[in-house]
Amino acid sequence: MMVRENKKSKFNIIDLIIVLLMALAVVGIFIRYNIADEINFNATGEVFEIEFYAPGMLRGTEDYLYPGEKFHINIESMLIGEIKEIIDVREAVINVTNAEGDIVKSTSPNRVDVTGIMISKGRTTKDGNIMLNGNIFVSEGKDFLAHTSMRECTIYIMDIKKID
């Protein structure tokens, strides 16, 4: 005959570690989604006026850049600003080689260079850097592959002014 023994379930150290890890995961999720904005990770409390330059656009497509249109970047389509105004549209300047082999500046009749101003929200870090949407570094001379609802183009940052 077999005799069954009653086993008492014991709470061991491995169970304690598993429970603690689960509690830490819950606390981490809470901090990430509820407290991060209050700690200023994604702060967008400052408004900036950014002058941009979009070179070499096909003539006619500059009409897709108009006041109120929004610029997005990256695969995630992160908003970096809204066009306030278009300052200038002129024939694109290109470099060509002449008959003597010298490189000279010329214009392209089917391309245009566009200069405009966009309004962006972000913050200034302790180091003086400007971060759009809390995580996109921007400075004069930086370029972005940006897109609107109808157009994709490269924009170069020409000037940044903080609006009070």
C-alpha cells in the first residue's frame, strides 16, 4: 500500500523575487505614463520661430508649402512645426560646369528655392540647446527630411528665435 504525504506549500525566495519584479514593473509603467510629463521629459512650454530653407523643389510644388501646413519628420511623423509664412520663392541656384571645365553658379528654370518661417514648440535645456517636442535637437545649420500632407523635402534651419 502507498501512503500519500501531505505537502505543505512553502513560500520561498524565488516566489518573493518574482512578486517584487512584477511590482517594480507596475511602478515603472505608472511612472512612465503618468509622471514623465510632470518631470519635464516632454516639455513643450516654449515657442520658437524657426526660419527654414527648402532648396531645389520642383516648380509648382512650392504651392504645397503654405501657412498653416504642418512639418513632420521621421517614420513616426513627429510634428516639428507649423508654417507661419513663406518669405521667398526664387529660381533654384545650381552649380554647373562650363565649357572650360570651371564650376559656375546658374539657375534652374524648373526648380525653386523656398524660404519660410515655422512656429515650433519645445524647450531650452540647461546647456542652451533647443529640443523640439522634448526630444528633437535643433540648431542653425541642421537639416531635416521633412514632409507635409502633400510634399516631402529637405529643410535647412537658418535661424531660431524664441518668442516670449
